[in-house]
Amino acid sequence: MKIRSVIPAAVACTLSLGGLFGYQSAASAASLQELQQKKSNVESKSSDLQSKIHEKDGQISSISDKQASLQDQLDDINTKINSTNEKISDEQQQVSETKDQITGLKKNIEELKKRIKERNELLQDRARAMQKNGGGSVNYLDVIFEAKSLDDLIGRVSAVKTLVEADQKIIDEQKKDEQDLKEKQASVEKKLADLESMLSDLQSLKSELKSDQNAKAALVKKLENQKDSLEEEKMSLSEQKSILADQKASIEKAIRLAKQQQAAEKAKAKAQSSSSESGTSSSSNGSSSTSHSSSTNSTSSTSHSSASLPKVSSGAFTRPAAGYISSEFGGRSGGFHPGIDIANSIGTPVVAAADGVVFRAYHSSSYGNVVMISNYVNGKLYTTVYAHLSSYAVSTGQNVKKGQQIGAMGNTGESTGPHLHFEIYNGQWTPPPHSGAQNPRSFINF
């Protein structure tokens, strides 16, 4: 949001022409006191806004700290995810290698099974041979006792020993191969199960880290949105403070002028008491001034005579634009509406509701193109606001007349259709919730 903050131009010349702003003959002590009170109110509201701005700064700072902490956590999570991905890659490689080992082991197992089968067949043949030789076992003593000589005995003993050793060797190898087979199968199966379990754990960890990462990323986004909202609120508060600063400057100048006018009144009264002729002359001048004011208003009305311009009515205020009332002052769905909406086509002329001085003509994020005018009517301060304009034809510090075109109806800012949003304040403009806003119908016959 770009805020153009310009201190209003000097209004001394404007206020000195009492009729231009609706003053009677001069500012009274009561009006001066009222202006002092308005200035005090503006200063108080400005101080409150500054406190709110500091509060928003603190909230923004707190969110920034949370964002920094979350970013550190996200960096840590990313590091863990990268580490987990590396471990998963290593585990997958080991699983692949283990499966290759299992494939090779299966070949060994087939060879072991083949050897075991061959030994089983050999042992079965040996068992059948023993059964044929008598009763299911070989009687080695008979073999020895049947020896016919010492040489024959030695040969028989050696043969028996060889047979016994061969049988025992076959049995031992058979047991060993069977045990190796069981151990290899158990070892590889356990290794594969461990790897797959570890891989599953790593995948679960990665899933949890991803979930945590997504949750924290969502929180970062939420905090970012909150921060944007606070920044916007702070900007709105800064804008409001700037508006009040412009009003304060305008009121301060009005106070100085009121004091000058009071001094002039005293001098004038003193002169009148010493010379009746001077009093008569003064009365004549006053009539001339009143006549001039009336003439000027009449000229203003004539100069803007157009089918689309609203008719300038009598009284202190006049209707600011032609069209129908699309929304009244007061409560409505979505909150309090501090003004009246006058709907018509884009470009419909918008005029000043009363004599005054422009203290703001700029673009606001909420009001859109807006003109704000300080109106001094019968010694009292009012503020009128003309919002959502398509354009404005006046500038800050400019004096305007009742019925003078100041802009054109539009649909800028927070607006849902072409219309003029018009506000009147008894005193200075007040920020949301616009506690000082008055119903325009109390001042203007719509």
C-alpha cells in the first residue's frame, strides 16, 4: 500500500474569509475551546494508534522468531531425511547383495542335497549288503577268525578297519553337510530378515520425517499469512496515524487563526465603542461579506449546472452525488457501516458536501481513491469523506466550495460495485470502529 502523506497547506487565508467556512462574524471563545479539545482528541487517538503499531511490531517480531525457529527445525529435518535416504540406499544395496548371496547359496544347497542324496544311497546299499550277509550287521569277528594264516589275518583286519573308517567318514560328512546346510540357510534367512526389517524401519522413519516436514512447512505458511495480515494491519494503523497527523496540523492552524480573529474582534469592538460611524461601516462591511458568500455559492451552483451534477441544496451541507442509496448508515452484515453508499455509474460527478479545506486526497487500500475534507461550519469542525472514487480532482491543502466537483464515482479499494461511500464526522475523522461517524441523513435530505 503506497501512502501519500502530505501536510495540508496553510488555511489561514481560507479561515480569514469567515463566510467561506461558514463562520459568523469571527471565531468565538467557545469555538476556540472546541478546536483545542479537537486537537487534544486527535493527539490522544494518535498516541493510541502508535501504541497499537508498537503492539503489531511486537507480534510481527514474535512471528519472525517462530519462523526462524521453524526454519532451523526444517533444516534439521532435511538433514535427517538426507541421512535416512543414504541409509536406505545402503540397506537396499545390502539387501540386493544378500539376495545375490541367497541365489549362490541355493546353488550350494542343491550341491549339498545332491551329495547327501548320494551318501544316503551309498549307506542304503551298505545296509542292504549287511542284511544279506546276515541279520542286518557285519560280524567283523567272524571275518577275523576265518583267517587261514597270519598274513590273511592281517589283511582281513586291515580291510575291516578300512570299511569301518569309510562308513564312519561317510556318516561324519553327512552330518557335517546337513549341519552346514541348516546353518547357512538360517544365517542367510536371518540376515535378509534383519535387513528387510531395518529397511522397513528406515522407510517408516522417512515417512515420519516427511510428515513432520509437511506439518512444519504448513505452520511456516500459516505464520507467513499471519505476518502478512499483521503487516497490513500495521500499514493501516500507520495510514490512520498519518491522517490524524494531517488533521492535527490543520486544527493547529485553525487555532492560531481563531486566536488572531479573537484579537481582531477585541480591537474592532474597541474601535466601535469610540466611533459610531466606524460601527456603522463595520456593519455595512459585514452585510457585504454575507452577500459575497451567498453570491459565491450561487456562482458555484451555476458553474456546475449539469444533468449529472446533484442540485446544491440550502443549508450547511448538500448531497454529494446523484444516485440511489444502496446501503444505509449503521449496523449491517459484516459489521458497522460508518456512512451512506450512493450507487450510480462510474464517472458520476462527486461534489463537496460543504465548504472546507482538503486535508487528504490519496489512494487507500480500503477507501480506494478518497478525498477527506475539514469543514468549518458555523464555528464548528466537521469532517466529510468521499471514498471509492475512480479519480479525484483536488489536492491536499486545497480550498473547496459547497457543490464544487472534487472527483468521480468509482469502484476502487474494498468495493463490490460502483458507488460513493460518504461519511460525516462531528469533529475530526476517527479510525475504525469510526466512533465519531454521524448518520449523513441528520445533515442532508437524501
